[in-house]
Amino acid sequence: RQHNQELADLLNRFHALGGFSREQLITAYDSALLRFEAGQDISSGLESSFIYALLGSPQKGARQIKAFMDQFENADFSGGREGYRGIGALVNLLLNLQRENERLCVGIREEKEHAEKLAHQLKELKNIEKIIYERENHQFRIN
């Protein structure tokens, strides 16, 4: 029964965190990470991991989060604690989606830079074409 209440509290916390500003998330992350480092409990580890995924960009504690999630995948959840496995799977999915999102953003940024470079080169070629056309036109008038 206590585990069910802890799970409900954790899910309610996740729901509340979804409405936080970035600054509020950073404060919540720092607090959850401190609680996790002090107690190594499942709830604060999952909360830290969840907020880490919401923040996206690299944060302090990344190694602890990765180590926790790696340990979490192999943990024994018997004794009425099976619900944590489901929440952990959701957090792990969110972390994977965040990594994929970051990878795609890098790809998009690189594509944008490449497109801008090509647009600049095209502009240069058009300028060269214009200069050549004007020279030919000028020579034609002279002759």
C-alpha cells in the first residue's frame, strides 16, 4: 500500500513538472539530484532522470543518471514494487526520445548550415554569371 502511494505521488510529481518553466525545472532537478545523491532512493532517482530528460541539454549529474538507469534496468522489483519498473520504462523511453531529438536537432542544424553555404555559393555564381554577361554585352557593343 505504501508503494502504491509512493508511485501515485511520483506520477503526480511528474505531471506537475510538465508545467514547470525551464528555470523551475533546473531548481527541481538540483533538488531531486541532491535527494538522490543523499539517499539513493528509487523515487528521487526516477524524478532526477525524468527532469533530466525534460531539460534536454547536458546537465550536471549525467553520469549518475545513466548509472542509475543502467542499475534500474537490472533491479529486482519484487515485494510490491513492480510499479516502479513501469515508471522506469517510461522514464527510459523519455530519455531515449530526448537523445534522438538532440541527434535530429544536430542533423537539422548541420543541414541548415549546408543549405546556407550552398545558397551563398549560388549567389556567388550568379554574380559571376552577371559579370560575364555584362563583359560580353560590352564587347559586343564595342565591335
